[in-house]
Amino acid sequence: MASFTLYLDETGARHPDRASGLPARSDWFAMGGILVRQEDKAEAKQRRDDIAGKWGVTSPFHMTDMINERSKFSWLGRLTQRERDSFWAEYREFLADVPVIGIGCVIDRAGYAARGYVKKHEDRWLLCRSAFDIVVERSVKYAISQGRQLNVVFEADVAMNSIIESYFRNLKENGLEFDKSNSGKYQPLSREDFQLTLTSIENRPKENRILQIADSYIYAIARRGYDKKFDVYRRLIDAKRVIDCLLTKDEVPALGVKYYCFDR
């Protein structure tokens, strides 16, 4: 059976009670990335290598460092403005042309705290687990709609590998554990749906070329919650590379990108 791979990354602070370093007006935790058809992986890798080769990039693309012109991307700050504009124009086109689908769950941390969830839920991993369950479930729904199975690849982190893998096993064995009275409107999948559709999970290092694309996508999706004019996100929308663009208006609440705790 044909498959999708969900390449999964995160941005922001996963602990609800820990400072993220982001300003309060854009203080998010997000998990997500891209869905890639098995037959499109080679093209995605080649497109990534093409732009890296053109600009002499030897480090993994990392959107936060690129935006802030720091670490391995401090060289961006030494370019002329014309050169900088050229790089970002080409990078936006690369993201828009690569054959993938952006998906994610973005949690506004201030909104989460304002609802009293930090005190109500003692689980310090809850932000991470909630976002994982939501984005994987929506990816499974889309995979089912396309007659495909789904496997998951996430960026390796020694401290988190076993935790993320446990979330996956729990979903596959038990299904969602959200309050049914609140989640019913989102048409949650059954345990059997997860068992039939989810296949495997594995971690890969930051150097994985497709995970680098996922990093840029989830950053753009997260930032859109606070900055609807963010040029990278708008270019992805123009190219219909975000899952919402592939759904009907009625399907978006249950299958599209989830912005959580934003209505404060």
C-alpha cells in the first residue's frame, strides 16, 4: 500500500511553565512539518541540495537561525541587502516548489496559561503530547482520504526520543485520549483507524535533508498565528503547499492546521 511520511519537527518551548525566549505576542509551541509521498522523496532531497549548493550552504537549514542571521547562518548578515533579498526570494521559491504538504499544531502558550491549563494539568510534557497527538491524527485522516498509510520521522533528541516514540505507541494502541465531549466536533478517529494506518516511527538527525524542509514549514506555520503577512507562509499558501488549501471549508476544522488557545 502506498504511503505518506510525516516529517515532524517542533519550534518554541515544549514546557508550559518554562520561558521560551519569544516575545509574549508570539510565544508559541508548535509541532508539525510536512507530509511527503514516498514517490516524491527523491525530488524533495534534490531540490534541497540544489539551493544548498547554489548558496554554498554546508550546514542544515534551520529557519530560526536563518531569520536571526546567527550561528551557522551568520553569513547572511554579511550580505548586501540585494544579496539577502535574492537569497530569501530563492529560498521561498524552493519551499513553494518542493512536492510536500505542510501540516501542524500551534499552541499559544500565553493562551494556554490564561485558561489555567498549566495548573490543571500537572504533566510537564502535555504541550508536546497534545501537539503530537493532534498533528499525527490529522495526518492519519489525510492519509486515509488518499488511500495511503502513514509513517513518522522526527528529529532525534536523546532526551526526547523515547518520549515521542511512546506517544506514537499510545496512539496506535489506544487511540486519542482527549475529552470526547470536547473533541467530538473534530471527528476523532477510532483506535482501529490508527492501527490500520500508522506503520512505524523513527528518529533521524538534523542533517536529514527532508527534516530540514519540515523545520522551515513548521516555523512558517507557527509564525502565521501571529503574523499573517509573513512572506514565507504567504508564498506557501500561494503554491497550495499547506494542507488547508487542499480541503473544503468544512473539512479544515477537523483536518487542517490546528491553532490552539489563540482565542484569548
